[in-house]
Amino acid sequence: RPHCPGGAPLWAWLSLNVCMSGSATSCEECLLIHPSCAWCAQEDFGQVRTLNSRCDFSQNLQKRGCDAPFIESPRSGSSLLRSKPLSSKGSGVTQYDVIQIYPQKISLSLRPGDQTSFEVQVRPVEDYPVDLYYLMDLSLSMKDDLDTIRNLGTKLAEEMRKLTSNFRLGFGSFVDKNISPFSYTAPKYQDNPCNGYKLFSNCVPTFDFRHLLSLTDKVDRFNEEVQKQMVSRNRDAPEGGFDAILQAAVCKEKIGWRKEAYHLLVFATDDIPHLALDGKLGGLVHPHDGQCHLNDKNEYSAANKMDYPSLALLGEKLAENNIFLIFAVTKRHYVLYKNLTALIPGTTVEILDQDSKNIIQLIVNAYNNIRSKVELSVWDHPEDLNLALTATCQDGQPLTGLRKCADLKIGDTVSFNVTVDARGCPPKGTRKSFTIRPVGFKDRLEVSVDYHCDCRCTYFTKTNSSRCNSAGTYSCGMCRCEPGHLGVRCECEEGEVDHQHLSACREAEGKQVCSGRGECSCNQCLCYESEFGKIYGTFCECDDFSCARHKGILCSGHGECHCGECKCHAGYIGDNCNCSTETTSCVSDDGKICSGRGSCVCGRCQCTEPGAFGDTCEGDRHMWLQQASQYGKGRNISVTQTDDSNTVQCVYKTENDCVMKFTYSEHANGQSILTALKEPECAVAPNAMTVLLAVVGSILLMGIVLLALWKLVITIHDHREFARFQSARSRARYEMASNPVYKQSIPFHPMETDFHMHSIKSCNGGVH
């Protein structure tokens, strides 16, 4: 922040005086208002009532007559307590005095809100001792790997001695918990889990973890121990390797980890691990306690009593014992273990061949990878402290927010700037501490923290002081009166009112007495109580509730209201303290703030470089325009004339179905000018469900329309047929009524019929 002469921040001069506008009635309260505020403990200071605030900027207090020795304005700072120089070589007679971090111990004195910083240097030394513990999966699927590593010790020692002259090797193995459903528990499998298995019928009983060889420089013993081993068998695919990792990390004495050495734990397996809560399948409900449980036979004795360890517990114990974990796994499970490295600090993963033929090169590569990185971790971080780290690696460029450097060579020195500030004051007498450690190193920086929350003048406090008319306590230049007494020197009692001096209770001529929010007593304002908060000030002109709000919350919950103005907590700025100074969301993929092309404001990037856009200013409009120019060559581009006769508006579509709008004009010097009007508008792939519903809806609609048409046609046809029927019926009725040929039928009579028949017979017989 910019500062004016004397150290006060610029904003304090351009707005209200944050110190005098606060409600400080004591030196301690004054120091908490703002890091720039100071308190005058001089007794005869501030006799003029309108200038009697003892809490002000230091330079203001001096101008108003406060002598420098009486000004209380502690600053945050740091002091070195142990600062041995960095070493350059690890092995030899000075092995136990190797220093890889500088300094080793410091003390911080913090005033709340006042930042201080210190520098940490780390140098990985050359020829540092190495302890390597080889932890191998001895389940049945690793039989060919066991055959491969039987002479691993000698070959590995030869390669590692090219990197360090002080190398030790140890060995352990694991399978899984010998309970169901993880292993075969029937009686016939107890001595030989491979009983009846056609491919391999003989193996040793199932075990979870077995420590076989403590760390030693006698590599022949490693070969001998490996050659004694036989594989075992479990039931499910996952193995109990995480049980083994934790025991190898915490059983320091039995494993033999040295304090002055790099600790490498190689975990070789061809399958996935069991994790915490898997043990419940076998009835193990007790979580892992993180302790060593190796019995006299160097076997894990709590395998059937506790669950598998969690990733958090595993990471904690590995870091606590400075152990680098190397996952040597087959390609099939590489991605899974790669994801685990992000959750367990100081871990790397390498691909293991099916028969472990590449194990030596794998270990060497992993070791070189580990040695090329330095990453700081903070332990026991007090919650009331803000820590910010800035790494300066080999290129010399500070990288804000980063605590890691990579691609280092042995002997390179990297530095980290650590900025610390306190958010508040703990109870009196509280001392806190935290530790900064490079991941995997034994070296550490111990940081003790002392809080500057008290004033020196409070050590001379006197009760019932004669300076206070024996009715108050004198402290830091002023009197704190007993109940019932008022006045600068407690010279008045409550209820005494001098009407001739009410002007002393007015901020200015013509204004209300005590701002209309209090009563004048003994030439002093006694402010009313309010259900909304505290009313205070010489003339009751201030309160702690009339400040800007954000979403109904006073000062956004990230600040304190002082006399109508929000005083934001560390990490927040703005009129209502709703603007965070956190920059994590502004860090681009390359680790820079806003890609180095803008500034982070309120947690969001504001791009300042011409052409830059995007959440982290990663986009480049010039690239889009170049693409537009290249894409438009030989293609039809939609061109629209604008109000400016020298400018045309163009619209084109890129290969990615993005529509770009820009204007094209030519400068007087012949230079072509392309100006983007808006961000590219890219087509969004249609939603599959939307397309499906549209198709189904279209089919249904078409079916309904066809049914309606069919109904209409049938109805018209029926009407025509009915009309034709009616017409035919009418014609038939007319013909029956007027046709002359038509004779109506004669009713039938039987006797008349007999007569006719008789006549006919007579005629036939000649009688007429």
C-alpha cells in the first residue's frame, strides 16, 4: 500500500482518521484499531477538549505536543535465535552437523494487522546419506518379481553408491490380513493357502506385514534374506500394503532409520491397496491408532484388531518421520497411485515392469526426481496467523503463493519469503509456535510467536491515584474513573450539570447537544444505549452499526464498524469489506497471477494487457484476430457497413463453430485495423435429451395432423355418399308415383283362384 510521510497509509489521509474515529478508551484498544495507530501516554497531553484523543497517527501526536518517549506504537518484527550457515556436503566426519535450511530458529513479535516477513533458504547438499527400505508384495501374483530381485541388493548398492557414499538397505514384505473375506480362512488353508490351487500348490501362510531386514550397509544380507522368501496367497485383489507402509514408517528403531539420512520407502506391488473402512467387511471397527505394533517375530500383531490406515494418517506419519514414499506399480494401476500422490505429500510413482526387471532404474529415477524438488510444509500453524509464501527458484523470479521449486541440481540454493501477520490478540501471556520444514528433510525452522497486544505504560498503572482525585485508576496518561465519577481527572459526579457549559457537549455551534444521542453531564457526553449497538465518541457522534452492509451483513462479516466506516480484517478490503485479497482463484495454469497480464481484484482477474481475456487472462484476442484473418482468406465473410464510411463490420465462423464479430478499417498510413466487438460466441452442442424430446414430439405432432386430415377426408366422403343416397331415394319415390306401366298388385283370394283354375281346365277340355 502507498504511505504518506510518517508511515500512515494514504487512504487514512484521504478519508476519516481511522485512529481518532475509533472508540479507543485505552492504549490496548488503540493498538487494535489499525497498525498505524499510536497512543500518547504523556500526562499533560490533550488538555484542549476538541483535540484530546490520545489515539492517532504517531506523527500527528508529535505535532500536537506528545514527546516521542511517551508514544506507544510497537511494530512487528523478527529476530534470529539460531542461524548456522548452510552445508555443501553431506557425508564425512561432519555428517551430523549437516545444515540444509537457514535459519534454524527465529522469534516473531507480532502486532495484530502489522505484517512482518523473513527469508528461508534451503540447499539440498551433495553426497547425503540414504536409507532405503524395500517393501515388497509377496502375494501369489508377484512370484516372478521375487525371482527377479533375488540379487537386487548388490546391483542396487552399486548404482546408489554413484549418488551417495553412505547407503543402507532394508527389506520387508506384506500380503493381507489373515481374516475373511480378505484371505482363505478354512482349516485346510491355514498352513498352505495354495492348497488345491493347480498353478502353484505350495506357499507360506498368509500374513499382513513382516519386517525381514533392518537397514544395513551389508547388501549381501539383503540378497540372503530375499532368497529365503516364498510367496503367499490372499482371496481378494486388493492387498494390505498400507498396513505395511505405516508400520515401516513408525517403527523407527526396528527398521533402523537414521536421523541424518534421506529416508526412501519403496513400495512394490501389482495391485490396488485396501483403504480405511475396508476392514469393516471383516468386522474390524477400530480405526488405526498410528502406532508401532511389531511383535518379537517382527510381524504386525494388530492386523486382525484394527482397520486399515487412512490416507490422511499415512501422509501424517510419513511426513512426521521424513520419509519419501516411492510407489513402484504396474502400468495397469499407475493412474490410481498417481492420484494418491496428490493426497500424500512427498510421494512419487514409477511404472514397474511385470517381472520387476526395471526396479533398479526405477529407484534411481525416483531418487533423482525427489532430489530435484524442494517443497516447504508448515506444521502446527496457529489459526490466528496469516501466512503467505513466495518462492524464488533458480530463475530468480519471485512466485507469489508458491512454496515449491523443481528442476533443481544438487547444491542449488532456493529461497522462500514468508510473510506473517496476526488477526487478533490471544489471552495475555500466550506464546505460540510453528515449524517450517522442507518435505522429506530432517531439517526444520522453529518459529516462536510473541504478541504485541500490551502497552509498556500499563506497567505503571496506579489505582486510586491522586492524579484522578483518588476516584479512579491512572494508566497510560489518563484516568479511568470509578463508577459515579466523571471528568478528565474524575473531578465530577454523575448528575452534575452546568448549563452554562453545554457548549462543551456540542461538536459545533448550532448542533445538537451530544449529537442528540446522549446527555451532557460534567461537561461530558453520556451516550445513550441502543438496541442496535454501541454509541460513542466525544459528542456521541459515532456508533458501531451505521456502516455499509453486504447481503444484510454488517461489513460483510469481515470487518468492524467504527464511526460509520468499515475497518476490514486482514485479507479483506472495500467499503463493506466484501472484497477478498486472496489470489488463489487468479492463479493461472502457469502459476502466475492472471497469467502475468492483469491484476487480481477481489479474487477475480482484471486483464490490463491489450487483447487479454478469460478468467485468468489466459485468452488472447490477437490470436483470434489472426485466426480470423487466416480463416477469412478465400472465404465468404459476412460484411456490414457501419455508420463510419471507413469501417465495415465483419462476421465469420471458425473451424470450432465459433462466431467472431469484428470491425475492419484502414489507417491513413495504409495499416489494416481489426477491432474485436465482443468475445467469440461458440456453438454449444445440443442436449441429447432435448433432441430426443424434439424428435418424439415431432412424430406425435405429425401423427395427430395425419389423423385429423384422415378424419376430414372421411367426413367429406361420408357427406357426399349420404347426399347421393338421398338423391337416389327421392328419384325412386317419384318413379313409383308416375310410371304408367306400373300396376299395383292385386290382393290374394283363394276361392277366386279356384275359379280361375276351373275355368282354365274347362277351356282345356273344350268347354268355354
